[in-house]
Amino acid sequence: RKLAKINPCWSDNRLFYTARDINIASALQIYMYELLPAVMGRENLIVDNVINGGLGFRDFYDPTVKPQLSLEYPYALRWTHLIQESTIKMYDSKGHYVKQFPMVNLTLRTGYFAVDNNIDYITQGAFRQPS
């Protein structure tokens, strides 16, 4: 709403994609500069040029580089699931406990979500079980 108020001439499409970009940037800021340093060590990330140690603008823009994720990113993101609760507790839509499943078994096997309403049970469990 604030973007629309500041930019009344923008189309709904432009507002949506700009808001999406802002949300992605916020999530990546938290992931890259708060979560990863806590797990991998800030100095290690600086030495490996994953993050910049200084303040201010920190990305070297190269117009010849195609914007895309590296192949390592989705794999590393799945690896971070290992730091979550080790057991997924599943609940139905009324909040009744259904079953549990080891998180480590889901790291590289996403087919489990499509079987026996598991995705629904996992979604319910995600906000019903304590963090």
C-alpha cells in the first residue's frame, strides 16, 4: 500500500514485482548476514568472499553476469534444514496429532510431501509445534 501511495502511476504488476524484490532482498539480507555467519562463521564468509566485511554498498555489479542462482545455493539451503527440529510433528486441520517423521529423511526426498496428505499435515505442524 505504501508503494502504491508513493508511486500512484505504477501498475498493479509493477507494484507486485517491486514489493516481491524488496521482500526477497530483506530475506536474503537476514539469511546472508545473520543466519549464515552464525552457522559458518563471519570471518570464514569474508575470507571466502561470500559476504563483504565493510559497511555500505557491498556488491560488485557486473552487467555481463546473468542473474541466476548457483547450483550450490539450493543444495546449501536444503542443508540448513538439518539445523531445524529433527522430527516433524504432523497435525490435521483440527489440530489433532497425526504422526511424526524424521526431518533428515526429507532433505533430498521431496516425494514424501505428495503422499497421504503429508504436505497438509506438515503445514499444520509447522505452525502448531513449538520452535
